Amino acid sequence: MLSKKEKQLIREIWERLTPVAEDIGADALLRMFASYPGTKTYFSHLDIGPGSAHLSSHGKKIVLAIAEGAKDISQLTVTLAPLQTLHAYQLRIDPTNFKLLSHCLLVTLACFMGEGFTPEAHAAIDKFLSAFAAVLAEKYR
Ligand code: ZNH
């Protein structure tokens, strides 16, 4: 569980990252595709190579969805309901992949945030992304 202070920190961090959502999302996706090539199979209908338009647009969508969730963490199950359904029933994404993307996002943020990536920020982001991934995986049960 995130403390009140951690929730506040998470809100601030994602608010600050929203203007660079595209860059962050694209970087995290590229890391995921490079480190866990199996994840590319879900995107075989798209050109998601480095610098591609779809990599940026998809990366941006993901980060904006996360930033939206960060605004009120207590409401994650409500905010994410449409995305739960999309990933479980339409896209049929194996839920283990959510953890892989979360990990890659954490690394991306470590690169982007510089000194802002304190041990406290690291811990809070890690907890938040784990909670986020767990909610996304709920519909699979
Ligand atoms: Zn996902 C889609 C988010 C993860 C795969 N996604 C999507 C979208 C969003 C998202 C927002 C869009 C929708 C619309 O358009 O309506 N995701 C997300 C998030 C996450 C995710 C937030 C986490 C954190 N995904 C994921 C993973 C994977 C995926 C892990 C795999 C590997 N998605 C996907 C796909 C899609 C999506 C395939 C579709 C794309 C197109 O365009 O086609």
C-alpha cells in the first residue's frame, strides 16, 4: 500500500511527466521489445520500430493512461475498468507482460528523472506500477 505521502509524490511525478509522455512511453516500449522480444508479437500488425509514428503514439497513450490513474490511486479499479476489459478480452495480453512493461517504465523513469529519482521516488513508483499492473490483470481471474 502507498502511504499518503507516496500518493502525493506519485501525483506530482506523473503530472510533471505528462508533457513528455510520448518520449517516455516510446523509450519504455523500446526497452520492453529489446529485453523481452516475445512482447513484440502483440504489435505485429503495426510498425513499432525506433522512431516510428506508432511507437510514439502508443507510448503516449500508455503514459497518459498511467498519469490519469495516478491522479486518484484509490479509484484505480474504476479508472482502469475499460482498459482491463480491452487487454483481457479483446487484445488477450498475457498479464505477465504488465510486469515486464512496469519494470521497463521504472528504468525509463530512472533515466529521465535524473536527481528526482530518489530512493523514495523509486520505491513509490515501483509500488504504484505494481498496483497498476495488478489492477490491469484483475479481469483474468
Ligand atoms: Zn496496452 C492498447 C494502456 C500494457 C499491448 N494499451 C492500449 C491503449 C492503452 C493502453 C491506453 C489504447 C486503447 C485505445 O486506443 O482505446 N497498456 C496500457 C497500459 C499498460 C499497458 C497503461 C500498462 C501499464 N499493453 C500493455 C502490454 C502490452 C500491451 C504489457 C503487450 C505486451 N495495448 C497493447 C496492444 C494495444 C494496446 C497490442 C493495441 C494497439 C493498437 O493500436 O492496435
